[in-house]
Amino acid sequence: MKKLLATLLLGVGLAFGGLNAVAQTTTEAPAAVAAPAADAAPAAEAVAVEAPAAAEAAPAEEAVKETVDKGDVTWMMLATILVVMMAVPGLALFYGGLVRSKNMLSVLMQVMVVFSLISVLWAVYGYSLAFGGEGLIFGNLDKVFLKGVTPDSLAATFTAGVMIPEFIFIAFQCTFAGITCALIVGSFAERIKFGSVLLFCAIWFTFSYIPIAHMVWGTGGYLFDKGALDFAGGTVVHINAAMAGLVGAYVLGKRIGYGKESMAPHSLTLTMVGASLLWVGWFGFNAGSNLEANGGTTLAFINTLFATAAAVLAWCVGETLGKGKASMLGAASGAVAGLVAITPACGTVGPMGAIIIGLVAGFLCLWGVSGLKKMLGADDSLDVFGVHGVGGIVGALLTGVFSAGSLGGVKGDDYSIASQLLIQAEGVVITIVWSSVVAFIAYKIVDLIMGLRVSEEAEREGLDITSHGETAYNR
């Protein structure tokens, strides 16, 4: 418990640590250049509506006509497919290669089945609670079981009058929920019961993912109304999942033999393949969050490319300076760190800001999986907190800095870096505390119902055989 409290304090410290140097600073940006349509709000803010707010506010004779562009629809379907590919097989292979061969299938199963479970729950009630109303923390149940949604239903985008079918908006947001829960698997890999993973994810999804998503992206949400910038999920996805994973690592305890036996990845080749699929799929994750195919989409696209490349280089340099050699595992981890950090910023910062964010994330996440991990003392099996937690916090805070027009971002004259940093830090702290508390309670509930950890004998033999009755490789 002391370590858990220390972790919470560390997360809060990281959130506020970057504020000192700019606490008294206000941005005096030149007049903003033509900004992408998405610069005014996070990507998932668009909620299914019968007519855009702009049309309601205008006189009837000046109402903007609703249009649906086939190009936008096609792009959103492609973006959704890319995010599915991030989870299955991207994340599954990335994680699978990092565990020992006797646990390969168990990780593949956990990622795939968790993603599938959350997809069904999203359709049943998740979408309605996250995007179905204007509450402070939750939406409502008006669209439970997707009630009232038809092929003709429309969802708003960031351009007045430009709409997309609500079904594709539901599907796109579903993939975010699914991969967020699947990310948690990496923290307690190789020692948890399969059924316990599923029950935990169902509880945590309901009481942590949904409210955080609504608070950040939903109309009327607390952080949305505060003006928090999170274009594609720095808080909602990465910090949220990282805290749930870290708490799980503490609650379940360390793997048998941790620190005494070799637990090296069994296939860095598969990890490289998984990281590459994640990078490609992330273009759908970030650029798709613009909900249209326009200039704003290309900004998120190019930022995703440059930030990731910068993080790979930074991680390799850091490893070379510290160990004398750059590793394949480090390059793959650096890519994920860059992708995580640019996620909240990709739609509002410029390309040079994205490169800086990638460089900072590469160095800090390398520390996160080495020095910080030793300080925390948790067996976070696949470094979910070190990469997604640290990277998410770095990205969320630096979004507040590099979105300024004077630093290449899309914000205008009235944008204050100091004020926005405070809002960003508040979002980080709320996510850290909320996710940690919900996760701890959820783990304890699952432990009471069915237990969390497999037996020592099963863990030593490997979860592939003991949990699923099959092996990844013929011997």
C-alpha cells in the first residue's frame, strides 16, 4: 500500500513538475494562421446529434445545410480498420514477443478476447454512457443497445454542417475503448487467471474508461468544459490504462522468480512486427480522430510520423549513452513511447513541436522503464506504466505548451501556455487518481469472486498449457 500511495504521489508530481518554469508565462502569439478544423476541441468531442450546434444557433434562413461526404466516410472506415489492426494483431504480437514462450498464447488470447468483450459492452451501454448525454461525469442511457441509431443517423464533425454516419463514429470510438483495456494486460502478464482478466476489464471499463472518456470528450464533461486538450487519448487511453496496470502489478505481486531468473523476451522479431503494426495503425488512431479528411487530418498524420521517429532516435541515443549499445527492443519501445506522447497533441501542435515531444518522450520513457521502475518496485511485466504512463503524462503536459501559435501550434493570440498547462495537469491528476482507485476496487472485487492469480504450479508450467490447453510452438 505504501508503494501504491507513493506511485500516486509520483504521478501527481510528474503532472505538476513541468509547470514551474512557465507558471508566470502567457503566450503572446502572432495572429494564428488558418487552423485545422479540429483545433478547437479534442477529436472525440463530436457526439451524435440531429443537427450541428452551429445550425441551431443561426437563423433558419442562414442554417448550414448538413452534408455527408463519401470521402470522409471512407476515411473513417479505413481509420477504424487501422485501429483494430493496432490491437489485433499489433498489440497482441508486441506483447506476445515480450513474454516467455510458455505464455505467448495466453497474452494473444487476453488481448483478443478483451478487445472483443469491450466491443460488445460498448454497443450495449458504453457508447450511450460516454457520448449519449451532457452530464458532468457520465452521459445517459438514452442510446443503450444503440436504441434509435439507424443508417441515417448522423454525428457531427468539427466543421459546421459536415456530418458522418453515426454508426462509423460508434465503431471508431469502440476501437479506442477496446485497445485501452487490452493495454492493461501487459502489466500483469504471465500470472493472472484468464477469467479474472475479463471480469476486471468489464468493471474497470464501466467505472473508469467510460467516465474519463466522457469527462474529456463528451459534451458537458467536466474536463471538456474546462478546455482540456486531448486530441486522441493521452489521458483517456494511455494514462488511464497505465495506472490500472500499475495498480494490478502491485495487487497481484511479482512473478515467481522475478529478479532471480531470466525473463527475457522470447521473440524480439515478433515484438518488432507488432511495434511496426502499431505505428502504421496509429495513423488511423490519431489522424482518424479529426473525423474528416482535410488539412487537420494531415497535421495529425505528419505529427504521428515525426514524433515517433524522433522518439526512436532518442531512445537509441539514451541506450547507447547508458549501456554502450542500442537495442532492437529499445527502438521498438521508443516508437511506442513517441506514439503515446504525440497522441494528445497531434491535432494542435506543429511538426517541430511534435519532434520535440518525441525526443523528450524517448528519453523520459527510457528512464521510466529503468530507473523509475526500480524506484516503484513493481513487476510491471511489459512496462505499461513506464511507456504509456510516463509518455502519456509527458504528452498531455507538452500539448499545453506546443499548441501555442508562437511555438508552431494552431492556437491564437488569446492562448495562454500557463493557463492551459494548469488545465492539462488537472486532467492528468484526475485520471491518475480516478483510474487507480477504480482499478484497486475492481481487483479486490475480482479477487473475492474468483481469485486473481494462477497457482504456482500453473505459473511455472506456463499459462498456454494450464489456461488454454495449447502451445504457441511445436517442440
